[in-house]
Amino acid sequence: MKIKFLGAARTVTGSCFIIETDRTRFAVDCGMHQGSDAIEKRNRDIGPYDPARLDFFLITHAHIDHSGLLPRMVQHGFAGPIYLTEPSADLVKILLLDSAHIQEVETAGKNKRLARSGLKSDALPLYTLVDAEAVAPFLKPRKYDEFFSPAPGIRVRFQDAGHILGAAIIELFIEENGSAAKLVFSGDIGRPNQLLMQDPSSVHQADYLFMESTYGNRNHKGESESLDELAEAIRYSYRSGGKVVIPAFAVERTQEILYSLHLLLRDGRLPKDMPVYLDSPLAIKATDIFRRYHSYLDGDTQEFLKNGEDPLRLPNLKLSVSTQDSVRINETEEPAVVISASGMANAGRIKHHLRHNLWRPGASIVFVGFQAEGTPGRRIVDGAKKIRIFNEDIAVGARIFTINGFSAHAGQDQLLDWLADFKTDSLQVFLVHGEFSAQEHLAGLIREKFGFPVTIPEYLEEIILKAGAPAEEIKPAAVAAGPVRLDRLIADLQNELEDVGGRMDDLRRLPADQQARIAELLRRAAANIGEIRDGS
């Protein structure tokens, strides 16, 4: 059989693995690529997927980096079943609609900018709300631990990955040309003992393991330490009269933060007069789905619910549904906790809250999830002094907290503990869904501790698997650069220069050292433009 890596190869987004056997062609996951412009361009390239020739999809869980390109597949001819767990099916529906809405809004804004520059305003979204709605009829929910056969010679079982509601480890049994092999796709492996979720299921046998490695080079802080840090952020901003702004993924992370705030309120560490705003229509819908599938949640949560105590409801919780509700949050002067999407601060309402609060010394910005390279969240976490939001440079004056203990991903030691449950000497490991530095570190530990051969695939790489033999790797050919739209790049530069020129009065009021730094940047820019002119 042949496997091609169309995403989550030396990066953490865009998960998709296409498998071809002697009788069928299908894919595990269909995630959107997120991060830098270069990474996100991959979302436009449908060629490697060849959707019309895919027989079915197996989806590990609902997060957009695992499901977000499904509308693109249907849009380009895919018409087969999409297998996933029952909660994942409900979550995928709302997540894809939200994704489509964001793309339509952002594309409309881009076309306005093009029109203002005198260019043809022909940008199109990846997909529309209509495209997202068209996915629903193809969703085929399955239960955990249930065997099913999506095609001749293939059996599948979903196990609980302990990551988010409905997340699955996929056990894949394939018979091909008279031989049998077992492949395991870990999906995203959850952190043991996290709030709400069951611990990840153990898997004991496999020939080939495709394992996530998001935190392959570090461990998380403990749960109690993470609660203490959240309490510190609340205490700091409450005393300073500022807001605690939490960029949070709408699914799982928001619910875990609500649960944590419930625990802090019980302990007297969340002031009773400090409102908590949940400013994300998507997160509000997702929280309702969590309540609907409460039987999937862990024992502690079940005990709370049995005693009439809902850890996802707070007496001071205010739900912000409309745009007007969201705007009013930033018009209030009172200290408050604001939970809003997106989790990497690269889209949605969170950008408005950062614009209003990131520069304020009394505010706290609390990051509670992984921040991919190229995202605003990653730049803030890495110590940026300013961030550009809505064509305005916003100083980083708030206190920044990075609390990885809330992560829904297993840390390094937890990944190794999960791997230790495999009782086989012939396992071949492929590390996916991680940045290359983390993968290299984890690969070394796996080789040293278990002696398993480890491969770190590249984007578009193919491997051929044959029973009893090492995987044969086929490296991708160098991809030729696509056509460059110099006119658009020059128009964007002109817009940026006009924006800077319109703020000269503000620039002149800056301290001398900052003006000197800006002057040096302008000299460099002028030199680059001179080089472009001379080269033409």
C-alpha cells in the first residue's frame, strides 16, 4: 500500500494522509493548513487530493486542522462517506459553518482593499456556507469500539483519544494481496487527567503507527500549577481594573477554561462580582453539544452533573452572541474575564479584544493552547513588543501568561507513556503533527527507549508499506514556484506606506530611540526598493 502525506508533515496543521491499496483509495483526516502565508497556500492546491477519486474519509476529530478542508473535497467532486464519531459529527457541522463564515468575511474585506487600489477584486473564499452545508449528508457517525468495514479488505475501529469530545484513535486493519497489516493513527493524543475528557485508550498491537508529536520536546505544567497561574492572572487584572483576555479554541479548550473558572469560584479565587464573558457564538454552540453528549465525559464531570452542579455554567457567565454584544464588552470599564476565539489569535472576535487590551498594563492575556508558527499568538508568546492588528501597530503592554497545562495534547513524557503500551518489537513509527525540532527530539527518545525505527515524513512525501519490510520512502520533487502577482504585492506595499504616512504626527511624538529605530527600518526598506528598481 502507499501513503501520501498531504499535511501535518513537519508542521502541526493540515492533517491528511491518503492511503492507496490494491482495491481502494481513501484518506485519514482532511485538515486546513494554518499559520504562515506559505503554509496556507496549500489549502488552494486540490491536485494532490484528487477528491473525485477518494472512496471515503476517516476523521479523527472535529478540529479544523483535521476536518477543515472537507468542503473543498465535496466542492471538487468527493461524494463518498465520511466516518467519524457521533459527537465529532455534530461538532464538525458547526465548525465548518464557522470556518466558511470567516472566509467569506475575510474575502469580502480583501476584495475591498483590492478595489481601493484599482486592482481587479476577484478573490474567492476557500469555500462558502453553502459548501460547508453540503458536507453534512456525507457524515456517517460511528461509536467508540465498534468495528465497521468501509470497503472490501478494510476494517476500522475508533478508540477514545482523550483529546476533545469525540476524538478518536483510528485502528485500521488492511488486507492486501494476501497479507494483512494493522495501521494506527493516533490523531491528537489527549493529556491524561485533564478536565472533562476520559484518559486516552491504550493500544497494544500495530505494524505501523502514525503518531502526533506536538509537544514532543517538552512537558506540561501540572494541573494545580496551571489553575494557580490562571488565578494569578485574574488577581492581577482584578486589582488593576483590567480585563483577562483568553484566546481559546471553541471546542474543548473553552469548556475546560469554564470548568477551571468553576473550580476557582468554588475556591474563592474568582471574585463573585467579576463577570465572565463567553464571546464566541461557536463556543456557545459547542458547549451545548458537550452537554448533549455528557455520557462521553469523565467520571468527575459525571459526578458533578449527578449532584446537580454543572461545571460549564457559572453564575457570573454572560453569553455574547451578537456583534453588538461583543462590542459592548470593550465599552465596559469593569474588570472581567473574556474568553473568545480564535485560539491562535489569527481570526475572529479575539483580534478586537487584543486591539482594545493588549496595550493596557493592567490587562492579562492568557494563552492556553499551542500557537503555530506565523500566528499572532505565537509572536506574542515569543516576546514581540508590537503586533499589527487591523492595520494598526499595538504595543504589548499587558501581562502575558502561557499556561500549557491546559493543553488537550499529551506532553513529551505522556506521549512516551502512551507508546509504552505497544507490546510489539516490530513497530514502525512515523511522527506527524509536530514542528520538526520537536519531532527530532521525540524521535531520539523513542529510538533510545524502545528501539523502534522512526521516520519524520515531509510534506507530499510518499511511503510504500510492505508486510515484514521497512517502509520505502519516496521524497517529493521540488515544487515549482507558482505565478507571482507583483501588482498585488506592490499595491499592498503602497497601502502600508500610506498607513504609515498618515500617522506621522504619532511617530514624531515617539521617544528619540524609537524614532531612530524606525528611521533605520525605513532606510533598509528604501535600499530594498532601490535594489528592486535597479534589478528591473
